[in-house]
Amino acid sequence: MLGGYQPLDGTIEFYGRINSILKPTDVVLDLGAGRGGWYFEEKCAARRQVLDIKTRVLKFIGADVDSAVLTNPTTSENCVIENGKIPLPDHSVDIIIADNVLEHILNVKEFSQEVNRVLKPNGLFCAKTSHKFKYVSLVARIIKNTNHANVLHFVQPTRKVEDIFPTAYRLNTMSSIRKAFPTYKHHSYLYTAEPAYYFGNKILYYFFCWLHQVLPKVMVSEIFVFLRKPS
């Protein structure tokens, strides 16, 4: 379509909302930043624009358990998470972004404690993740993690092997997120984006578009998490 993106583009919806609250004085943490794959592969100018947060804030920090983050070009500085600890001072970050990270969290308590530790009072935790009961998540939970790369090669041919990580789905419902952050104010919601997994086949793409219309919302949606830490 004109502009290179679909009417229901999850990237533009999620990052557009983040961009609407960014301030030039903000310190922002990209939690699970990885290698910054969008910088190399994203062709759509509209998505590149909303993803380019570094130019809009005081500091944009990338953090990941994978050392590939150290070469991430989309951030102003990078660090490696070791033993579950983010190497940043307490209350040092205004906004935390976790894009497709929550489905990989094994230790929910440790994760939420680290988010709370580095986030400033009144700061925002923003995350995008597939709902635990979305059809894609249900299939992923049936398939062993060791086989995810092989399966994704067929259903999402453009996906790089280095961007595939084991999933756990322990923090992927509204109730589990509320339980993990009980004192935070929620502005979260379900969002049904365009199908992303359709084997590169146009007919299957339209079939999944139809599924998105007829299945219950939790089975076709991502959770867009926006949590405000208490002052």
C-alpha cells in the first residue's frame, strides 16, 4: 500500500504512542535491544521514523543478554545484562521499552524488580508482546524451542536466525502483567495488527486476515503494555 505499511501496523501504533510522550530530556532504555535489526532491514520510511528514538531524547541506552547489543547502531550507548541484572544505577531511566521481550522472560519476579529498580518514579514501562493465547503463541508453545528457527524460516522467511530466542510465555496476559507490577497505573490494551506469519503467501495472508475478524480478540492480539510507576 501507499507508504509501504498496512492500515493495522503494530510497529507504527506502538512506537507512535511512545513518540507522543517522549521529551528531549528523557533517558530511555531499550530493554532487549539486540543487534538493532530494523536499522539494517526495515525498508518502510514511516516505520524507520517512529523507530528512530535516539534522535529525540537525551540518551537512548540498549541492553540485552546477547553481546550483539554492543554493536547496535540505533542507540547512543549499550550494555550487556548479566545474571539478570541491568548494569544501570537505581532510578536512572525515564522510559523503558521492551519490544517482543516479555514472551522470553523466565524469572518474572526478577525481571519486574529490575524494571522497577532502574525506572524513575513516575516513569513509564512500555512493552509489546504477543498474547499468551494468540494463535501464533499457542503454536509456538507446542513446538519445542529448539525447532523454532526451522519453523520460522517457513512461516516468516525474512526473519533472521540471530533474532530468534527461546520463549516462555509467563508474562503474556493482562492478569500476569498486573500481578508483576501491582502498584503501577495501567494504560495497556489489546491490539490486533496485520498478520505477520503467513509463509510469504498472499492467499494465506488473506486467510489470516479473515481469522483476525472471527476469532476471539485474545487469540489474534498483541498486548501493548503501558505502565506508569507511582511517584
